[in-house]
Amino acid sequence: MKSSPSEQKYLRQSYLRQRYLQQPVFRRGKGLHSGLEYGLSIEPSDGPLSLCLEGGEALPLSRFSLEGGGRGSDLIFPDESPFARKRVRTCEHVLSALAGMGVWRAKLTVSGTEAGSPGFLEMPGLDGCAEGLAREILEKSAPVGDASVRGSPVREKAELAPFRPAFPVHSGGVAFADPSRTEPSQTGTPRTDPPRFAVALPSPFFHVTCVIDYAAAPIGTRIFEYGGGPEDYLEEIAPARTFVMREDIEALRSAGLALGGSLDSAVVVDAAGTETAGGLRFPDEFVRHKVLDLLGDLACLGRPLAAHVIAVRAGHAQHLQLTEKLRSVLGGA
Ligand SMILES: [Zn+2]
């Protein structure tokens, strides 16, 4: 049977094509939440994606605990590490840029102070999106196995085998079997708190279907499908900025969050519309940013994923619950 053009796009499995870094990439800037200055170096490595603090030994991402709140994803060093329980906040945009470019072998080092909350560090804010970092990663990397690039040898070992779950894996708290939700649906009463979930279905290639559903009209209900390679990521996903409800800003700031955000790095939304430097970059910038976040959160698996991931009204918590379930399935495989 002949495949349709969109099937052909996915069948190229472009998201699963890998690249390796040829030169280090450096970033310095304010954390989106702490507002404090942090440094990040991303260096070529033969090992899987790993993270350390300055002067320490890097550990694979798969060994970190994950914690996702409404405002970002934290990687927490394991107890056996010299950095036990220290956490690096807001990792999702950096990891999304790496995953979007197909770079799965690199060592990340974060430097900066723990001022604010002890044990808390943060990734530099990257202007609320992944565009600049992803572009630099692309420029400083080459396709795995491409011997023609600057005379570099074929490095087959740089290819990291994708994880292909053989059965559906879903985030905790999925509503399908939640008894507390059966009564309203039986009586036909509208749900006041609609379910949020993320599920990974077996698939020979990678793609995501992301659904957001916000009461605020400028965001609304949107769906976005993505499964492309580096060029697609740079065009469709990387420029989409983080967003915040105007009514939440005061509460976030008094909780010590969003202190590094500005109208350059975020879209502020209220009933009247949106406010941001230069206007929206896409009419559906919000759902595209959600895809950006999801790709970064799934990268905490530490290797590429060959699956169809469906995320409905999901946030970092559901994304990371799915990643943890995938890790446990992978661990037992
Ligand atoms: Zn984000």
C-alpha cells in the first residue's frame, strides 16, 4: 500500500536521526525563575546525555530524580552523588534543543551560585525558547556516521539505540480508570477538572500529538502534531516562547518564580489578548511551546524514544511521570 505524504514524512524517522557535537557550546544568562546568572557548557561526549555541577563527575540523566511543577522541570542529583539532592531547575528547554537536534551524547555542566534556595541551581533562561541554542548545536554538530564532514571519522558508537516500548505506557493519574471520575461521566455532568495525561503508544517512529485546552481565548483549544528532524524543529518548535497568565504573575513572583522572565522571553496572556515583544511568532505559539517542553521532558529518559506520544492538557508533571514509567519499563526490558 502506498503511504501518504504525511506518512512518508514520519516514515523518514527524521527525529531519530542522530548527530554528535564537534565543538562545545556555552551559554550564560539569567534563570527564568530565579533571575540569577548561571553558566552552562555542553561538551562532546561518548557517553549518553549527562549532567554535573562545576568540578564534579557527570551522571547520566537516567539516574536523576525528576520533579515537574507547573513552572518547569527539575533534575535532582541522586543520593549517592557528591551533589546529593541538589537540583537543577528549568532543564526542559536545554534538553529539548538537544533532542530536537538529535544530539543524545553530550556532557552538560552547570555553574552558578545556590543563592535563593540552598541546593537550587537553574539552567540559563535561553530567551524562553530553544531557538538560539538549537541553532548553535546544529552548527557545531554533524550527522552520526557522516565521514564527509570536516574529515571526521565515522563514529558509529555515537548512535544511541532508541527505546521502542512494546505496549502502551501512560503517566500516573490517567483518568481512564480513575473511579473518582466515573460518576460525573455516568450522569452526564460536565467535568469541572478535565483529565490531564500523557501516553506513549508503540510506533516504529517518533511523533507527538499535543493537545492544550485553556479557558483564555487567545490560547484556547489547540492540537499540534510533530515528528520532524533538526530543520523542522528549528522552523516549527524552537522559536515558540513560554507563556504566562497575567493574573498569575504576582503570585509567581512572590513565590520567588518568574523573576528572570520578561516580555522578550515570555508571552503574557489575559482576557484582552497577548502582550509580548514583537507579537506572537505563530498564531498557535502556545501549543508549539508545549511540544518544545514535552520533547525536553521526554529527553530525561536519556535516549531517543520511538513511540507515538499523546499528551492531553498535560504539564511537566504528567510529562515526567510518563518519562519515569518509560524508564521503569526500559529498566526491566
Ligand atoms: Zn517551557
